[in-house]
Amino acid sequence: MKSSFRAPSNIALVKYWGKYGVQLPSNPSISFTLDACATETTLELTDAPGITVALDGVDTPSFVPKVAQFVDRIDARHPWVKDYGFRVQTHNTFPHSSGIASSASGMSALALCIVDLAQKLGHEVANPMQEASVLARLGSGSACRSVYGGLVVWGETPSVEGSSQDFGVAYPDAVHEVFRSYCDTVALVDVGQKAVSSSAGHQLMEAHPFRTQRFAQAHDHLAALKPILAAGDLDAFIELVELEALTLHGLMMSSSPSYILMRPNTLRIIEAIRGFRRDSGVPISFTLDAGANVHILYPAAFEQKALQFVKDNVKPWCKDGRVIVDRVGQGPVSLQQ
């Protein structure tokens, strides 16, 4: 018996950084679900015990401990998983472990397969999407946001009704049309393994000198974003989102030990974006995930001008001139035949 899903990555606008317990967020976050940046995963249940993982058709033992940990964590909710072996085949449409949240798309796809298989085996699942989000969170925190399309909130916060520590929720409030088709072109500055993993970065927040202020700031930013999203206020959106991106990396640089994931070309691209926005009036902006790559954000109406800017002024600073042209997506899809 097998199940297959394509699940997208996501890019946080208000960043999740810091956790406690079993994958619970120290602060709330909100993200755009992407479209082109996705993971396609097939999970086959086998009679033989054990776990095998193949990435792009190549046996990848280094992924097995992560899947094994996931199985252990979901055992309490889905004890049937211990009755089977797992054969996982997976493929990313973007570079793994380079700061484009491959764990988010990968664990979300795997969680969706688990929920689908549970139902095929006759187990009752009251709310399949919410259950998939809970399971995805146990694999990788931000993966719980990749179960839904559009804007997704994770982490309980007073400004978002229904928000939860345990799972992501589709953003329930008014969203201006401009944000429903927002574009994200990812400038691939560095496509190698990150020097410091996101898991290690989250752990460093436990003793961070600015943790209390940061967690309060995230709640405030989510509340401030609510009228911005409703009104389509691009100037305020740009200011808040760029501040969040730089705050994330500022937290890395001010932790102990400190570390820097941005590269010189990351900064060159940021400066180019701000210069182009100032000179052209095009509402283009940036955000960063936990890596060196730059997510270039802009409304769909400005796509032609933005992509010309990327071609002329961003590609020269990218690894082998590589970019990924993406946009807000509709969420996961089943790949069942």
C-alpha cells in the first residue's frame, strides 16, 4: 500500500525562531505557501521492518534518522505505523538544505501520506488536514504551515482567531487581492549545506539575551500585519517583512555562539533591491529564510519589471546565475494514480 503527495515549501513573513517541548513554537509566525518549490514524496508500507529513503532515486541513508524520529513522535497518535516498514521515495524541485525550507515541504508531504494511509487502513481521522498539520509539525516545525495554501499562521496569538501551538491554520481574516497572487523569485546565492542547521539555531534561542523582546515583537508584528493584509498596504508590508528578515539574521549574529548565514552576495542583492525600489517605484522587497538565499517579493502586476531587474542585477550574484521563479500557491496535491 502506498500514498503520494506533492507538498510546497513556504516562506515566513513573520519568522518562527525558537521552540520548546516537542516542536512547539516560542512565537507565532505567518507564511506564504509557495508553488514551484515543492517536494514530491511516495510512502510505501512494507511487511519487512525498517526504513529506507531514496532521494531522486538514490538510496540516501542520511535521511533515515529524521524519518525514524518522525515515526517515533507520531506513534502515540498513529500506533499502526510500528506495524510496517517504510519505503520513502522523494524528490525536491529545489536545492536541499540551502535555506528554502526543504524540511517543511518534505515532512508535510510525508505527513499527508501518513494521514492518507491511515484512512485507507480504516482508521478514523476526524479532521485530515488538521491532523496532517499536527504530524508535519512533529517532523519539522514550519512544515505544519505547508499543509495549506495561501497565507498560513502557526502559533497561538490573540490577533488570529483559531491560531494554535499544535498546528497551522489558514489565515482566517481579510486578504487584499494583491497578496493572493504575490510573486517570490528565489535568488540562489548558496546551494550547499548550511554551516549551522535551523535546529541548532532554534536551540540557541533558549539562552538568547533578546529572546523575550523578540517573542513579544512577533506577536506585535502579526497584529500589525492584519490591517496591512486587508488594505493591500504595500509600503507597510515591505517595511514589516524586511524588518522581520533582518531581525532573524540579527538573532543569529547576536546568539552565543554567534554565526552568520548571509553571504557577501546576499547583501549585494539586498542593496540592489532597495536601490531599484527607490529609483523605479516598483514595490519590490526581500525576505530571508535561515540561509543565504534571497526571496524577492513583488505583486504579480509588476512581474515583468521585476524579472527584468532580476536578470540584469541579481543573477550575476547568484550561484551559476540560478534563480527560481515562484509565487503564492494553493497548497499540496495528491499524486495518486
